[in-house]
Amino acid sequence: MLRVRVASADDCTTIANLASNLLTEINRDNKTITITQERVKLFIESSIPTVTFLAENDTLPVGFISAVTSSAIYSEKDFGIINELYVEPLSRSEGIAAQLIKALTDHAVNIGWSSLSVGTPHQPQWIRTLNFYKKQGFVEIGPRLRLKLTN
């Protein structure tokens, strides 16, 4: 039976493994990427309001979604940015990602976010991802760009 719940610091290893799988899958260099449980713990316990939901099929972790609170001058209220959404490949097409989004949207409404936004991986390679979000009610507003900074 599928259960979606808010992740806690006790779930850091599980979320780290799922996040590593996600980043390895979308990485264009085909290199394995490892996320540490310490990095996940810093995210979950951040002073910036964040939320992570974990999907478990019985006791087996099968996916997660994470989001962070953001604000902008143009927005009357805070809004959420989905940072990651991942479902294990063998569990896809079972409605798990939709249930994770539902849990997040319910949470977002309860805390007063005005909207959710998300960036999708490179197109057209990840067109199924884009189409999934559209099916969930998301509307395309343009590409998201990134500038890497050196520290």
C-alpha cells in the first residue's frame, strides 16, 4: 500500500539515495552522482522553509518530492519551487508522482503559497516529464536558465 508522508531528518539516507538516483539519471555526462545524507539534512533542517515528501510502497521507498519557499516582488504571497521530484523507474506509471504532487499542493494551500513552479530537464529528451507536469495542471511559462557561480 502506498503512503506519502512528510520526510524527517530520520529519512536523510533514504532521500539521499533517491536524489542520487535522480541526478545520475538526468546527468548528461552519465556519471554517477552521490548526494550525502548530511546535504539532505541541511536541506530538511534549513532556516528557509522547505518541505520534502517521501512515498513508500509498504516500507520500500519509491519516490520523493522537495520544495522550497520563495518570494518575489511580482508575487503577492510566497510561492513554492519544486526542486526535485523522483520516482524509482520500476514504480513509474503507477500514479506515485501525481500523489506526491497532490501532497505538496495540499501542503502549499495550507501554508498559503500562491503557486508552485518547477523546471524540467532538457527538452526534447525529457518531453515525458514536461507532459507529466502539464497533465498535473502546470502551465509552461518559458525556460529556466542558470548561471553557475564560483565561490
